[in-house]
Amino acid sequence: MSVIDFTPKVIPSDVFQSLKNALNLPLSQTIQNTTIEIPDLFLQWTNHLRDELYSSKPALLVRLSEADQKNLSLDAFRNYTVVLGRALGVLLVQNTEGDKLVTVYDRDPNRTMAQGARYHQTHEGGSIHTDNVNIPEPWQYLILSCLQPAPVGGENIIVNGDSVVELMKKDFPQYLKVLESNYWWEKRGVSDELYQAPIVTYDKDGHAQFRHLRPYMESAHKRADQPMSAMQIKAIDILDAYLNSSDIQARFTMKAYDVLLSLDSRTLHGRTCFADPADSIIFTEWSKNPSAPKRRTMERLWIKESV
């Protein structure tokens, strides 16, 4: 079994400083302008990250040096995250509003996934999953950048999908076959359509490729008026039991200005539940009231490799 090592990978200062011009652009231009010039030095470093993801570690924690973090503005850090995504491929639209950069924070402490909220809009933990459940077409990279950690909870959980399949092949091969068959899914937040796809497939090198977020599946089967079979439910129960096993989980807490980069289908991720400070404010208000307590905030990119 393989537990991923999340020792932070610090971006060399000369590589980060090569982005100086891009960091000062308006964020909307960085997101929308597909012809933005990315320095060769940064592209070379990004290619090293890509090689490491595919060859040895399907998820990486990338951190800025203390010197580069000093006096770095929030907008400059957000630009850096977007440029990193652009260096890897094409930024995908994540919702009906057409957003390519989505802010992850608790919109309403009283609204849950069971009530129709998307995972990234809640403070709920658990539900270890992949993000590639809303869009049927495959894409490769997930970026989560940390603008503000929570004072309590919000610990990141990462599981190597190959480890789960290795265990299921040994202990529950018949239920692994069930996960390799079609389930119903909904494109929650993207459209009202449903589609069918397996939870587990395999790439050309034999690595497990996951599509998993249980609440979305359960809702989709209900909407399709096709209840899951007892075998399907049992297979997901076994999968979730493995995903919640501490011996195959990597756990860590991201610091402000950390970036988590992963191959979304090959790793499953989640978090522990978290609590924001009383009277905390959302990130759009931070500059207006810098002394106020801040809400836990991440930003998310979905990236498809350029053909």
C-alpha cells in the first residue's frame, strides 16, 4: 500500500520571481486570457511537477519560500495559482455561472449536501471523493490553493486510489467488479442532466481511475427512479470503509498560500469538518476589514491537459 508523502515542495525563488509581470495583472485577465505569456523557466518547473505526479506521487503540496511569501498580496497569490493551472493545461468551467476559479468556503452553516448544497459550499467533513463527478468527460488536474485555514478542523485527507484497488482485489474482488459497472450521476451545479459511468476504471498503465462522491450518486439514483441494488450499496460501503481507514490516508493541514496539486482521478480527497471563527467574514471583505476574523477559504481549479 502506498501512502503519499506530503513533505512540502518549495518553489525555487527564481522560478516564482519569473512570474513578476503576470502576478500584477488583473485576476480576470489571468483567468480569461488564454494567450497570457508564461515564462519558460516556470513552464520547465511545471513540467517537472507533471513528471513527478505521473511517475511517483499523484499529489503534491507546493509551498512558497518564506522570502517569496513576505509582502505577497492576496491577488498576486491568486494570479500565481491561475498561472500554474494554465501552465498545466486548459482551465475548465465548474458551474452554470461559467466560473473557472471557484472559491471554497462555508456559504451557510445551516445548509448541507443532503439539502442540495455542493460539498465546497459547506463546512462538512467526510465524503472522501474525486471532483470529476459533475462533468462526464475526463480531465486530469485538481488545484486547491489555501487563502485562509480554519482555526479548528479542515484537515486535508488524501488517499491513493491504487491502494484502495489493491486491497479490494485481495479482500473483496466481487465488489470491485460492481464498482467497475455503471452508476447514475448528476451534474450538480453544472446542469440538471444525469449520466451513467463506473466508479472505477483503469488507465493505459493500469492505474485506478476513480469517480466518487456518494451523496451525488445517491441523489442521482433517486432522481433517475432507479434505486441502487444491494450489491451496489455494499460495494460503496466497502469503498468508503477503506477510504476512511487511517492506515492508507495521508493527513495534513494546509497553510495560507499553500497549493495542493493532484491527479484528480488517481487520488481521492476530503477533509475533516471545520468551524470558522464567530463573526468571520468572507474573502471579498478582507481588504475592507483586515482585522476581522477570516472564514476558511480555498480556491479550486479543474484542468484538462492541452491536446
